[in-house]
Amino acid sequence: MIKVLFIGYIVGKIGRDTVTKILPKLKKEKKIDLVIANAENSAHGSGITERIIIELEKAGIDFFTMGDHALRRKNEAELYKLPNIIRPANFPPSNPGSGFSIIEIKSKKILVISLIGRVFMKYDYDCPFRKIDEILANNSLLASDIFAIIVDIHAEATSEKISLFHYLDNRVNAILGTHTHVQTADEFINKNGTAYITDVGMTGASDSSIGIDKNTAIKNFLSQVKTNHIIPEKGEAIFNAVIIELNEKDAKCKKIKRISNKIIIN
């Protein structure tokens, strides 16, 4: 089996510290071959920096996907020249970076694709369904002897995520949802060996409102006046992830397991 760990939504310093504390031991115990993380909230809740990429790589993360907060920070565009970070493929084509990349593990090529949904999202992105059709029809990728395909669908609506799963069934090997920060309990593998979960969840402050200081969030709802997000840096933290196991012979997913661990960050 090829074991892939996908970490949900790293939020702020407390999320990064949680990864640093939990990941090395987990990676060793579970004999993980590849670690992927959605890191678009890793820089105090919005975007990522070069320093943070290095920090998370040292903790054991191999590859980074992003979402609607990609390209939010100054000089962030330069980071997409790195081979191990991708932004949503259905961003406008003028944006820097790529929406997919190939990682080689155990002499097997795994294609990782990032997509962003459109339902209830702020901007009118290109259609994720048509964009992935375009990617999967790419002649250079078809000639690359791809072993398995993993998709991060960064979307608000559960209906859009599950519809994408049905659309891609038997064409990709795993569809893993991100964006809502809340881990769902609907993971499954269908008869074709395609794995799915609506949302992998979040790694960050657990005594919070999706990683944000709970009192600030409540104040926003009561006043209807938007204030800057405060990300707690200490206290109880949660580590959400999934492990998927791919058969080395046919790339079919044989297992998907949710992980939800809590620790105290001082």
C-alpha cells in the first residue's frame, strides 16, 4: 500500500505548532509515504509565506494545496514557482502558479489537483467540473504514466463536493474536501475504489469558531460589523486529517480513515 496523509486546513501559529508536535510521531507510527496539507490559512488565517513553508516542511509536510486565500499576501506569487505548492486550477489563467503537480513516491507518479468551488463563494471562478476535464485530457499528463490522482476540492457547498465526486468517479482515486474547517463523518470508498470525504476538517484552535477567537466571531454576528480575525496562539488545539491507502498494483483506494486528535499548545 501507498499511504497518503492529508491534513485539513492549517490555521495560524497554533495550527503550525500542532502539526510540529503531532506529525513526526504520526508519520512514523502509521508509516506514511506522502503528506499533503491545505495550508492557505497557515499565515495567521490568510495565505502562506516562505518561512512557513520551510517550517512545515521541517515538520514533515511534503506538498501544499491552497484555496481562496491563495495570493492574499505580498510576494506570495513568488512561492508558486516552488514545485510542491499549488493553487486552485480554476483560478483565472492570468494568476501565477499551477493548479496541479506530480509527486513521485515509491517510483509511482501521483497527480495532485486543487479545485475551488463556486456555490456560495465570493468570486466567480471558472467551472471546476470543466477545468478538471481539461486537466485530465492534457496530453502531456496522459503521457506521464500517472499512477493515482488526488483532488482537493475547496468548496462551501456539500452538494457541489459530492456532485464532483460522482462526476469524477472511476477517473480519479480520491476526492478530499476542504474549506469549511469542520471534519465530516461521511468518508467512504465506493465499488470502484474511489475515496471521498466532504471535509477533512481543520488543524488549529479547537475552543474557537472555525479557528477564530470565539468572542470575536460572536461580536461580528451580534453587531454585523466585520472586525479583524483574532487567531488564538495557545490553548486546546485539534489536528484533523485523513489517511488513504492506495493499492500499489491498481491504485484503487482500499482504506480511508479520519484522524481527530487534540492537544494543548502552551
